[in-house]
Amino acid sequence: MIKLKLILLIEVISVAEEGDFMAAIHQVLTRIENRISGHELLHKINSGHEEEINRLIEQYGVETVDLGIKIIDAYRCLDKLVIRLQHKS
């Protein structure tokens, strides 16, 4: 797992070093989105409605679901910032 993360980081750094910072940022966002989609709980939180979230809280606990929601919110905020940055470029 650490080796895979290191390889991904090296890929992103090499794209950024080529001067294409937007491509590097997009690559990171894509990888985060893929990780969210591939993670059962995060995927359910991301696509869930209030009833589904309540079931997840019963199944996983408030703290775990709250952390998942914060991860999803952070990704969405970062994505919005990147979109704004792209429009300014």
C-alpha cells in the first residue's frame, strides 16, 4: 500500500514538474474520487440520502460516519476551488 501511494505521488510530482499544475491537481482529484468510489462506506455516504445516512450511523457509529462526511465535504470543496481556478486561468 505504501509503495502504491509513493508511486502515485511520484506521478503527480512529475506532472507538476513539467509545469502543468492543473493537470497535476486534476490527477489528484481523480485519484481521490476513485478512492471514495472504491470505499464501501464513503461511496454510500456520497450517494446516500438522509435515511441511508441514518442506517449507516446505526451500522458504523456516529464518529465513523461523521468522519466520512467530512472527507466527502473536503473533496467537494477542493473540487469547487479547482473549478474556480480553471475559470480564472
